[in-house]
Amino acid sequence: MKVTLTVNGHEVAREVEDRTLLVHLLRDMADLSATNVGCDTSSCGACTVLLDGRSVKSCTVLAAQADGSEITTVEGLAAGEEMHPVQAAFRAEHALQCGFCTPGMVMATVSLLAENPDPTEEQVRTALEGNLCRCTGYHNIVRAVLAAASERRPR
Amino acid sequence: MIPAPFTYKRAGSVEEALELAVDGGEEAKFLAGGHSLLPLMKLRLAVPETLIDIGRLRELSYISEHDGHISVGALTSHDTVARSDLLAAELPLLAYAAGQVGDPQVRHRGTIGGSLAHADPAADLPAVILALDATLVARGPSGSREIPVAAFFRDLFETALEPGEMITEIRVPKPRDPGWSFQKFTKRGIDWAIVGVAVQGGSVALVNMGSTPLRAGAVEREVAAGSLPGDAAAHAAEGTSAPDDLNGGRPYREHLARVLVRRGLEEARSRS
């Protein structure tokens, strides 16, 4: 079947099998390989992207289910050379070690801050429950999310 | 991991979904958020020939207040249920428990009707709906009918739904006793409950203590007779058949049930 998506602002139309998962369309057919496949069982969150603005695990969404939707991957965040505030905060706070979970962590954070622009530390930890860091670098990740939220707050 | 091949159909209305289900026969399944079904399909534990995507039926996503009850459309997402001001005021047990399902990504996709139809005894909402004495509205080829939740869960992943029938609405009576509690014991935040407990007034339901969500009848009788929470909770494991698995043996789960029921009854009492 034919699936048409708007990915990072660009139209992507592809012929896919009915069983094709969104993450495979993005990685293998749209050349957007930043989104990782980790556990493949909707536990780890490495495959998190935004579907119409809300975080989803793209290993557990059929490409067909996303037909007609707007998808944002981590490749779509930066404005040219300028990193998105969440990306910048992850760099500044050293919120990554091996980097495998980072695209998913960043997208889960963007979704969180859209829903709750000023979260408490506890709310950040709860909101990132669906994203696992195999280096267990959670403290710096939480610091980065709080820093990104504070950066966005009007002073 | 990808699912075995199947044919994908998207329904534009409830009527069309029901027609597609008749065409698909026994090997067709409805697909809502897909967060229970797609993982099973990847593992080949479910191999439907046809998936009928009902996920876009906005007409089944709503929360509304009526005389004496609240109606929740079957395709209302866990996230929407968790954030509803109406539910926070009228059915805080349901709103709170929906916010404990999975993680934010899962709650964005998963739906209340999908969770009930899937009937996993380890899932949170089946026990909550059981404790709330809700009525499920189902539609099939021969029309609409109401199923009391007490008659809905038949066995592991088995419900009273007939082939081709789908849940359209969950009707929850407004509780007489406002005291409520939801207790969920997990190893990690995103896990299914090893044991969970839903309490509304004197109604107590258990997560993952048998092949279906269970009412803790012996506890409820003790509560009705005026027993203190600690005494009533001692009966929490009566009539259960908890699973034995890597997360815990049956005696451990029975112990957890007694502890969590006591905590649940105490918390509910503090809120009533």
C-alpha cells in the first residue's frame, strides 16, 4: 500500500508492505537512521518519534497507521546549524555516553516539554519512564531536561 | 522483528468497521492503538490475517457526563483519560490508574477499549473497571448490547465479545463512596503490575492474581461487615489463582495482595 507522511516538514510517499513498521519506513526507506531500534518490544524508547506532535514508539506503530500524519524525528529538530534547545541542553549537561538512547530521549523530552513546559525533577523522571539508557546516565539526562525547560522559561 | 504478513484495512466509521469484520471472518482483528496487539504479532503469539484499523474513529473518543454515570468512548486514549478534569472530579480512580499504564508513549497510543478487549489480567484498567462496576457497550453485526463488566472477562485474553463485535463505550456509575485507591507493584516503572489493587468504596479488584481480573469477594464481605482494613486485607488471596513466574511465585503474590489491599483500603478510607 502507499503511505504518505510529512516527515520533518517534507512529504515522504512510499510503497510499503501492510506490515511495515513506522521505524523501518523512516530508517530504511526515508534515509533517516537517527531513530534507533533497541528492544523492538516497545519497552526501551530508542525509537521514539513525534506523531502529530506526541511521542510514540515507532517500532510499535504501523506505517499504515501513520498514513497522512506529521512525523518529527531528531533530524528535524535543529534549525540549520543551530541545535534545538533540548539538543543543546543534552550537550551542555553531558547527557549522553554511548548515544544510542539519545534520539529517543530527546524526542520524549520535546514531547514532555510541549505538554508540561515547567516540570519538576520527579515529573521529568516519571515522563522518561519509557526510555531506557543502557549506560545508566539518567542523572545527567534529567539535568539536561530541567536545563532545557529553564532555558525556555521567560526571564 | 516484524509481524507475519496480514492485510491492513482502515475503517472510516463504526459501521464500516463492523462490515469489514464480517468480511474478514474469524481471522480478522480490530486494531486500536496496537500497543497490546502489535507486540503479540511480532512474537507470532497472534497471527491475524486481517487487521481492521479503528484507531481513527474520532466518534469513539469522548468523555461525557450523564445522570448518574460517566460515559467514556472506547477509543479514548489512556493519556486523555488521565488528563480529563471531568474524570479527575468524578472518577479519580480511573483517571489516576490510566496515568499509571505503561509510559507516556504507550499512553499516547493505547486506548481504554483496547485494553479491556485485550483482557490481559496483568493490565491495570480491567481491574479498575471491574471495581467500578461499569457496563460495557458492544456493537456487532446484530446491533448493540450492554455487558456488565462482571460478565465480561471470561479467561486469559478471553472476553464475552462475540466474533466481529467491538466495545464502543464504557459506562461507569458515579460511585456512592468517594474513597478510592490504586496500588501497583512493579520492578520498573513501565512494567506490568506483579500485583495491583483497585479500590472504590467497599469494592476491591485485583490485578494479576488469576487468569482474569478478580473481585476480592472475601475482603469486600469483611469491609461490608465493618472490619478494619488490616483484618479485611488478610482475606485478599482467598479465591485467587495467582501465576508463578520470574517476577514472583504464588505465595509471594498472595503476600503482596494482602499488603496492597491493606494499603488500598487505608488510602481509600482516608479519602472517603
